[in-house]
Amino acid sequence: MIIPVTIQRDNTKTGLDKYLPLEGILESASITLSNIETFEDKKSLHITLQINHDFSKNQIILGNNNYTIRRSPSSAYLSLIEQADIDEYSWLGFVSAAKAEKRRGIFAINGLSDTKIPVIMIHGLNSDPLIWRHLTIAMLNDPALVAKYQIWHVYYPSGPPPFYNAARLRNNIRELLHNIGNPELNKQAAVIGHSMGGLVANLLTTKTNYELWDATFKQRPEYVVSKQDTIVKDIFTFNPIFEKNTVFFLDTPFKGSDVANSFIGQVGSFLISLPQDFTQIFKRFFDRVGPDILTEKMRPFLINYGPSSVHVLRPGHPLMDALYKLPISGEAYAIIGSNSGVLDCDQNNGCRNISDGVVNYDSANYLHAKERIIVESSHDSFKSAQAIEFILSKLRTK
């Protein structure tokens, strides 16, 4: 008798538990019949059951017989989804980041490993990690991928701009890697980002040199940054965390989105309350060096210690223009959504009318993509069967 089950324990919120789901630590397991004894009266049996966590072996021996170990790889994650409340922080993280800050973090879905390659999934604006349930279940149900990769979901409040959130996330990932304690993990990762999360993924995997800094300030950081301002430098100048990256950009607005300039975008921008932790970074900096250090193009965005994520996503933002030209360290793939049913086009002139309703083809078409596909999507390609299979096929070959 072998029965697949899910077991759960509380999250202690200490040690490596900090990087596991807060709802609880869930694992797939199997209950196996390990022994049957008949009592002397021969009228009753003593049955010994064993919970098996070790799935490195496919079979176990009971008596003189071999039995296949049965398990449900995605059952623990499905149980987690039923308990999860992280989706309650989608809107809150957009309009009031300070109130959602307590849920910021990286959460390993299939456990932490010191050998498996991280797959980091990053949600977009007004969103949460539950958007990745389709892709996550597909990965968990593929034994070869489970053996090779560990899945890390990211949650961050999406009201502040992606450049700030990426700086915070870089620190979170470096801390996690340090705590795991194997330098080999720094060599390779897959990063998957949807919409604005794609921009965060870009900022995790790109070496900026001075391009973003020079688009923002008139003087180089070595002349103006003090020990108290290191976060300012970290937002604009950084290196990739991992040596080799495989990046998937889903519905990502590299050139911004017209929606950010629309009435809806203006209302959204008005509703956003930026946290003091963010605005004080630039207030302290400008109080010390003065606002004249800003370039003319960046002055409207930072003079009031902003901007919000919506401001950054408006077409023509100087940092977005600078980032667009920078290649990632590794290979990139662009998944572009179309809500019109058109899934093929001529890039010379036939693609300009393709859009997912939020991001058009020209904006989502990453300049340095090794390969790009168009999928049916209303800005939700994270649940497209075609997009998921495309991602899985690439991961299988890495």
C-alpha cells in the first residue's frame, strides 16, 4: 500500500524558513505499509505505516516485492494555493506599499536546495505570485524539471518604481544565496517576469555601468555619493547577480505603455501612496547635494522624491529608454501577447497593430531577444498554454 499525501508544519519565520511560504511549509510525501504483524490470537493485526519523504528512489522493497513509490508532486503547492492570502496584497501593494511591506520576500515553492538552479518568478503591477500557478504546476509535474530546478516566487509592493524594487530584490536574493551557502548557485538562474515584473527581471540580469546613472545625474557617483547614500547608487549602478541568466519576458513594456498615460493611468497614479522609506532616499540625497544634480529629463520625475511605478511606465521615460539598449547577461526570450487573434506578423511593418490591450508589440519586443513568440493574451500570457510550453521547452535544454 502506497498512498500519496501532503504534510504540513508551521513556518517558524526564522533561519531559512524566512524564504518559505508564510502560510506553512507543505511537502509531498507518501504513506507506505512497512510491516504487518498478526497477534497471537490471530484475530487482529498490527499495521506499521511510514511517511516517506525521500523520492530519490522510485521504488521500495516490501517483503519480497518491489513497489513503485507514488507521489503527487504538485499536491503540496495546490494545498498552499487553497490557504494563500497573498492575492489580498495585490491592490494594497499598488496603492499603499508601506502597508504591504510585511509580505515582501522570496518564497521557495518546492523547498530550498544548495544544488538546484533557481527559477525566479516575478509578478507585475497590481499583482501577486499566484499568477504563476499554471506555470508552477506544470514545472512540478515534470520530474526532469523538478530534479533540476528550485522555484522561487517573489512578492513586492508594486507602487514604487521597478528600479527601486529591483534594488531591494537584488539584496534579498544575495542574502538568500549567502544563507544557503553554496557559491555554485551564483553561476546560473532562470528569471521569469510578467509586465512590470519583466522590467525587474531585466534589472536583475543587466550590467548597467553608468548608463542609468548618467541618464539621471550630472555628476558621477564617486563624486557625490556618501556612505549614507549607497542605496541611491544601488538603484542606478549594479551588476547581474548570476553569471549566466535565462530570462523570459512576458508582456513586458520595455518602451512603456499608453495605458499609463490614459485616464485610468492618471487615476492609478493619483491613488499611489509612496512609502517614506523610498521618498526619504532622494530627499536626504538632494538635501545634501542639491537638486541641480538632476538631468533635465529626470527632473520632473525626482524633484518631488518620486516617481511611482505608473510614472515610470509612461512612454519616453529616460531610464526606460536607457535600459532598453542594455543587453542582459545571458539569453533572453520575449513572449508577446495579442488579443486580436493575430499570432504571426512581419516585423518590418505588420506587427505594429498587435497588442494585448496594455502593451503593444513594439514595446514588448525586447531588442536583444534570442527568440520571440506571439501568444493569445489579454495581458495575461502567464496562463497561456503556448507560453508555458515554450518556457518549459527552453528550461529542459539548459
